[in-house]
Amino acid sequence: MPRFRLIVFTDAVAGQQADYDDWYNNVHLGDVAAVPGVVSAQRFRLRTPVAGTLPNQHLAIYEIDADDPDKVFEAINALSGTPQMVISEALDQSNMSVGLFEACSDRVVAP
């Protein structure tokens, strides 16, 4: 199957970092990973800006294995905000970016 990545850049509402981290790590990653077609979920925190403008401090990467990744994304959107995928008030939804990426090269592994 083709491999895709759902890339999500987010941040916490000011003053709610601990609640945001707790919800994202202990609730949301698992909720998204439970959607058929999603095979993994992991978060990252920006350590060092290197070049360009990085408006968010947090990144989540979801690996998707599906013939039609748009259907997986639609399923995530349909669940978002329901009891099966609660969205924390600590998430700053006004300043987030989301993109569905597909591989356009082979994966190069260090020798």
C-alpha cells in the first residue's frame, strides 16, 4: 500500500501547556491512531529553529497506509470533536496547519 503522512503543526493556548501536552500525548495520539488506516502517531517539540519561519512549536506526524488517504483524513475529521475524539480546549485551533503528504521519492537509509 502507499504510505502517506498527515502532518499537523499546533500549539497550546497560552497558559495551558501542561493540559495540552497531557491531552495530546495521552488521549489524542491514541484516538487518531485508532482510525483505520493510521498506523502510527508521534509528536515532536521544536528544539532549534534552523531556517525560515516556524510559526508553531509542536508537530505531530501520523503515518497512514491506505489506498485512499483522503478517506482516512475524512474519517479523522468526522470523529473530531465527538466523544471518540475529544478536542481539548488547551489546543489553539486558531493557529494550526495541517497537510496530507505523499512520498515522492524512495526512502534513503544511512549506510
